[in-house]
Amino acid sequence: MGEGSSLYKIDLSNPEEINPEEIITPGDGIVTGILIDQTGKITIAKGAGLYTSTDAGQNWAVATTTGLTLGSADSIWDLTRSKVNTNNLILSSNVGIFTSTDGGTSWTQKLTQEVQKVSYSPYSAAIIAGASYNIPGLVFSADNGVNWKTITAEELNNVSIAGVDFIFGDTSVTAYIATADLGVMSYVVDYDVLGTDNPQLPKNNIAIYPNPASSVLNITASDNSEIKNTVIYTLEGQKVIETAATSINVSALSNGIYIVKSTTANGGFYTQKLIKQ
């Protein structure tokens, strides 16, 4: 896709009448990442650049950034945002991984090897997993990129990687790897072997019950702190409920798995999985 390549916006409010709307994007290359924040601001990765729009894609501007040292011949392969701390962004490229802790204004290079796929844990803003396809390998960090554990091609039996996705658990992360020669394989890395400072997931002082839930979900703090706000997200990051209440009606949610993020009055935040049935 060359200069002027397009996105499409689709309104799904009426399934009987779906009319894709073309959005012309700037720059040269293909769009490899899309982020939309709560204000409706769109950020896309295309070629070696980041572009933003605040009017649903009618007009675009080159994102104002510092520290993103990519040349015109480089390529951004992936762009994503932490569900735990929405100011934390990460992108992977042919020259490595860059992270931002201020919503994408300033960036720091955290890894200098090519990475195509990168993901944040939905439970921690510090746990990162990535995958390289051209030179097969996996990378993991539990401190937002300060320290890395690398899984080499030899450790993956020198497979040819076509795609990777990650499932983050309480104590480990599992990479599911689509290969050209061995089908789908998995590789598990425990969090306690990541980094150099024995990283741990933050202690969760918030309890949700019942879980699974079908009608009402209750939120309580074990240390009696005040719960200021609770947001429920789908696994894709879509916000479906936001409330200050500690008893939440979830009956309208579709059955499935959700992420519950609660913030306390003292500034602490805690995330956990909810099963809606």
C-alpha cells in the first residue's frame, strides 16, 4: 500500500446496514498500528512515522515526539497501549523496541534487536512480551524493558515463525507460535526468571465477588481504603462500564472474560480477571 493508503471506519450500530467509510492516511507504507484514546484521538503507525488525528481521520498531523530515532528507511511493526496504565505505549520496529510513559510524546529505546510483535500484560504495565519473525525468537521483560530475557531460535527448534500471540497469567506468560513446519507450538516463561530483581505482580488489595458473576459484581478493599473508580474492559481494551459504585450491575454484559481495573483514593490501582456468565 503506497502513499495515501487507507483505513476504513465501520459503524456497527445497525448490523443490517454496514457501510465502510474510507479514511485516507498520510505517509508511505502500510498502517501497522492503531490506537484510539478516550478523547477520540487516533494515533497510527505507518512506515517509520507516527501520525495523529483529532477529527476522526479527516485531518492528520505528524506526531510530535522525542527519542524515537527511526530513519526514513526503517519500519514500525507494532504499536500498543497498556490497559493498566494508558500513558504507557510501546512499539516494535526493525531497529528494536521503544517505550513511552507519557502517552507517546517522549520515547526511550529499550531493545536494539528487530521485533515484529509486542504486547503488554493486561494485568501489569511493566510486563512485556515480544516476538521476532525474521530471526525467530522471543523477548520478555518484567520491568518495562529495563531487563530482558531472550528465547533464541535454537531454543525454539529453529522454527519458521508466521505469527505469535501471548496469554498472560498470574505467574507466567505463554507464547502461542504459528509455525510453517510444526503447526502451532507454545512456549511458557515464568515471571520469576525475568529481569534481575525478581519481579512480582503487585499485591492485589481489591477483591471482586462473585466471580464468575451473572448479575451484580461487588468490589471491596481488604485494607478498608476507599474505592474511587472501577472500569471494566473487554480483552480487546474496549471500556464497557465505568462507575464509582462498589456494587455493579453486569447483567447486560455478554458472557466472557473481562478485565476489572479499580482505583483507590490513595492512588493505587489493581486489575483482575472477571468471568461473566
